[in-house]
Amino acid sequence: MLVCLPTKEVIVISLARIFEEHPDRRYIMFGGKGGLGKTTFSAATAHWLAKQGHKVLVFSVDPQASLTDIFEQDIFGKGAVEIMPNLFAQEIDADQRIKEYQEEIRQKIFDMYGMDEIPEEIESYIQAAAAEPAMEESAIFDKVVDIVVGAEYDYYIYDLVPLGHALYYLSMASVYDDWIDKITRLREEMEEYQQVAAVVQRDGEFEEDLILKELQEIKYRINTSSSILTDREKTAFFFVIVPEEMAILDTQKAATLFAKFQVPLSGYVVNRVLPPELAAQEIPEFLRHRLEMQEGALRRIDEQFGGEVLAHVPEFERDITGLEMIERMGEVMFGGAR
């Protein structure tokens, strides 16, 4: 006998209640293994909140972003694009951000050292740094900091990368913070500091003071972004899971790792649940096996995550693309579906 899912009314109330009971939670994240529906949930949540009258930005930190596909509108690398009243979407172009970062470095060299052109050896270094394996992730992270410290929207919906990369982003803030602390201490302890500062002065500020000011600004930006990620009052993180054994195991491991970074977990959303009433119909044998497998997986999810499961979202008959389907998904997730 197949397990019976809760009724729709029971399913949706818990997820909507998170927003009703915690109105200050304005940074919303959906994380999980790749291909589980994180982007769909991000888009549907953003749509639902926008319909409530909130100004919302949903943005992707995944280089393989699919918000363009879901909204059926080209938004990649175009900044915050208005999808409908109150709803904006953004896909970060890492290559574009790297080019901007390179130009910022060149401009800082011009400003700090009064050069007319960048020396060839320094330009070679700037170009080589852009090819570093971690540069894409760093560029995206830096752009995310730009977005969240801007405070232009009521809600920020993060469409996170798959779990492994998401952990990288979460750890990057502390890594950057430690690195800047060390660099700042080294600069302050340099024996030549007083001598250089006394000799080289332009526009009323010492060269070394400008460099330290830049480091302090970077530190401020990183600390601001990092504090958001771990702020239980402002942030809600939801794990997306499907009723399959491997997905459950991956989520268990990820939840443990995320806890080490003190990410405030608000609950789990189970996606792509096949209607159990199909078992009473004439269906292909492989589908019957899938239902039986789902029964066991749902039991495991209930045993492992229990009351932290906020919603079961059914498998839809077609892909969630376009505003009509996104709205329909939002209604199922938060209530009001007809």
C-alpha cells in the first residue's frame, strides 16, 4: 500500500507561514543537488512575493544559470531585468565581471601611482590572474556582494549553485576575511611604512593610506555579505530534495556541512512527488515501481527530517517555464491553487 500524502491545505500552510511569522527574513535561498528544482522554486517564490506587493530580486549565482529559460526572457549579463511589476531577475555574467574587475585594478594603479600606462609585466599579471581556476567563482561572489549590500529590494532570492559549489561560496567569505586581516596587519607592520607614507603624498592622502582604505572597504563588503548568510533574523535557507535515495543521502551530508557555517536552515521542500492515487489505476509496471520506490523514500524523508519538511510539491505535467506556469507553481507552494 502506498503512503498517502497530506492534503494540499496541510502541505502549503507551513511554507507560507515561514514568511508570515518571520517578516524580517528578506534573504531567501534554495539549495540542493543539481537538477532538483532550485531555480524553479526560486522563480516561483519571487513571483509569489511580488504578487504580495513586495519588490523582489531573484538572481542566480550558477554559471549554468537557467532563469533565462524559466522566465523565457534573455536576462544573462544584463543586470537586474524587470520581469513584471515588483519582480526583477538577474543572471551574473562571470566573464563580464572579471573584465570589470581587471579594469578596476588598472584604474586603481593609475589613481594610486599616477602612471600614464600599465607596465607590461603588471598587465601580464592582470591577464594571467583572470585565467585562474577560482577567478570565475570569485568574480561571481564579488558581484553577489555588490547586489546584497545595495539594499534596493524588499526580498533577495538566491538561486544557489549545486551543494558542493554552494559550500565554496559560503566558505569564501571567511577565507577572504582571514586573508585581508593578514594583509592588513603585514602592511601596518612594514618597517618602511612611515618612510613611504612620509615621502609619497598626493591629494592630501598617503599612498599607503589609500591601499589600507581599499583593504578595509573590501573587508567591510565581505563581512556584510557573510553576516547576511548566517543571520537567523534576516535569512531563510531551504533545502530542495526529491524522494530518491541518493538525493536524501546527499542532503543529509550537506545539512551537516552547512550547519558548520551556521547557515540558518528553515526547512526542506520535497519536489516532484508522484500522485499516490496513480497506484489505483492501470499504469505501466515501471511507473508502479517508481511509486513503490517513492513510498520508501518519503518514509526516509519523514524519519530523517520530520517536522522540518514544509511542503510536498507534485510532479507537473510539463516544464515550469513562462509566468503562467511559474505562478501556478507558486500557488501550489504557498497556497491559493485552484
